[in-house]
Amino acid sequence: MFKIDVDNINGKTESLYVYGEDSILTELEANNVLVNHSCRQGHCGSCILKLVKGDVVHQECLVPLSQGEILACQSRPVSDIKITTKI
Amino acid sequence: MSYSIFNQKINDTLKEPMFFGDAVNVARFDQQKFEMFEKLTEKQLSFFWRPEEIDVSKDKIDFGKLLPNEKHIFISNLQYQILLDSVQGRSPNIAFLPIVSLPELENWIETWAFSETIHSRSYTHIIRAIVNEPGAVFDEIMKTEEIIQRATSVSKHYDKLIKHTQAYLLNGEGEHQIDGKTLNINMYSLKRLLYLTIMSVNILEAIRFYVSFACSFAFAERKVMEGNAKIIKLIARDEALHLTGTQHMLNLMRDGKDDPDMQAIAIECEAEVIQMFKDAANQEKEWAEYLFRDGSMIGLNAQILKQYLEYITNIRMSALNMQPIFEQTTNPLPWLNHWLDSDNVQVAPQETEITSYLVSAIDNTIDSEDEDFSDFKL
């Protein structure tokens, strides 16, 4: 299992424990952490988060991402990670 | 002015606005003002599918076993989607192509509308498979008051924009007599109509479609009508792309990255847009009542569908940087995400490029201070 440290996303700071099988967006939703999203398919860029620590597997997306940015709908953790909202 | 299918004026498309600039002449994709539309087209082309690829033969057996109220939900839902895709299969081309000014956006609009026609074809494929007289289902659409009401609300913005742009393209700006009425055509009001039309399309693809998707997937969650759900899943994948297209256009306009007039219009129309979202949510709630008038089905009823409508309306408004209008809640239909995540659309490896990658896993810059390789010797 991997630990997702949620750092102040929509007012929530907590640790989630996940198997790494579902997208970070799905895991956040399952734990009632509200996060902006729309298409769920890596096109719209609504769910951009900042990856502070750890590694994720990231599927292809149409959105240009800066270093350290991930789309919650297109990424799965492959180690313990820490995420926060895009600054 | 009069419209020409091949504008002979030499222009720089990198300096044109998205709409109402010089008409596109050469369809060139070596340069793009807004690369996103080129990416959307490429993505849509990579999504190409045909309804015949999906086997819906088991759905006929399943359909026969559905309760009468469930048959009403299933068929009405499909009829509504037929209406939406009939509109979307033709209207982006008719409304937007005559006024578009960027080749990459022109190409995206054509590709977008074409994919909607595949959706329309897939409804015929499903209905042919599940009922003995498919004609009756189609004939009923134009006789069902609840569906016709929706048709009016989804097409009225398109109709107005088409009427005004046609008058403009034939006669230019000014006052014109059309059908015994005086139309006052000026560029600012045309742009305003365009903004509201794109917003109405966004609402159609981002909210109205999702009510139907929820119903289709609710059947498949019970392991019935799964062929239909597989097709709807492919349609949902396309629609997510389309709504990104309209969201992107609207955000470019509002952020002042396109036409300065459009930024002013976006601010001016904010109250009207909020009302459009409210109206659409209310109309879809009425539709939910109609769907479930004879009873609910396992996993879904009018109440939950209405909660989902409020949830999805908030999500779509946030994507356009607008304040949500309903109380913010978590998703009342969490199982829907399994059907809407692109990850779950299975493709054979030989049919697709594997593009998964590890973010920050590869570091191309190595210098003497990197300790990872300090023990390494040749």
C-alpha cells in the first residue's frame, strides 16, 4: 500500500492509504477530498495538482504540465506521495 | 460583404481571432495559434470507433426481461440522446464553420461534428438489436412532448446565431429586412450570440448528456444491457473531449487571450450564463421526473439523479472558473466514475501507443555533484 499525504487540498490535510490501482482523483473522491475536475480523461486540466514528494505513473494528457505538476485523473501513485493544490 | 468558401486575402492565421476574423483559406496545420485544438483533433481521430465493433446481441434478451418502467427509462433515455446527437451532428458545422478564422479550430469543429454522427449511427445499431420495430422508436421521438421541449432549449441559441450570421454573411452589418422583421446586425451582438451559443453547447455536452450516461451505466451496473453501456462508454469518452473543446474556447475568450470584445462579453453575460446553467439543471430535473414517472430502478431514482445533476453542474461551472450554484457535495453516484475514467476503456496494445510514463523518474542532467553514480567505475 502507498500513503498519499494530502496537504491542504480544499481545506483538507490528511493521509490516505491506497493500493495504487486507481487514479489519485478517484482515491481523493473516495475519501471525500473535494478536488476540481471535469473530463476525467486528461484533456481539460481542471484537476492539476502539485506533486511535492514521491513518484506517480502518469498517463498521456493533452494539458501542458510544468515540472512537479500532475493531473489527478491521469496519475496513480507508485510510492508514498505528498500532493497539494497547484500554486 | 459576402461569404467566400476560399478567402483569397493573404492573412496570418496566427494573428486572427478564433471567430469573425478573416475566413480560413488554406487548411494548414504546420503552425497553430492555439495548439490545443490540434491536439483535440488528433486525440479524436485516435478514438475512432464504429458501433458495429460492439456486440449488442445479448441486450435483446436483457431488454425482454426488463420491467415496463425500466423499458420506459431505457428507451426514453436513448431517444433523448438521439435528439442531442442529431443536433450536435450538424449544428457545429452549420453554425461555426462559416465564421471560424483559425485552420486548427476549423478542423477540430469538423472532426467533432463527425464523431457525433458516429454516435447517432450507434443508436440505430442499438435499437435495431433490441426491438423488433426500430422505426416505431424513432417515429415516437418527434411525438413526445418532453423530448420536443428539450429540443427547443438545446437548439434555440444555435438557431438565432445561424440566422444572424447568415444575414451578416449575405448583407454585412446594418439593418436588414428578413421574413418581414428588421434584424439589426452588428459585430458586437454577433459575438455575443456566439459566446452564448458556445456556452449552450458546453451545457449540452457537459450536463445534459451526463444524465443519460448515468441511466445507461446504471443498467450495466446490474449486468444488463451491457452492450449498450460499452457503446455509451465510447460516446462518453468522445463527449469528454468535446466538452474540453468548448471549455477551452470559453476560457480563452474570458481570459482575454483571443478577442478583447469576447472578454468584455464574457463579463457582461455572466448573470445570463448562470441563469442558463440553472435553467438546464431544472430542465434536466424535470426530465428525471419523466424518466422515473412509472417507478425507479435498482441503483437509481429521480432523487439521486437530481443530486447528481446538481453535483455535475457545480463541477462544470468550476471548470469555467465560475462559482458553483448548488451546495457542494461529494458525488452521489460514485460508481459512475468507473465508467467515465478513460483508463477503463480497454484497447489492445497493438492498437494504441503506450504512453504511460513516470513523472520525474528520468533525470537527463547529470553533473559531478550527483552522488548516485559516485561509486560507478568503467
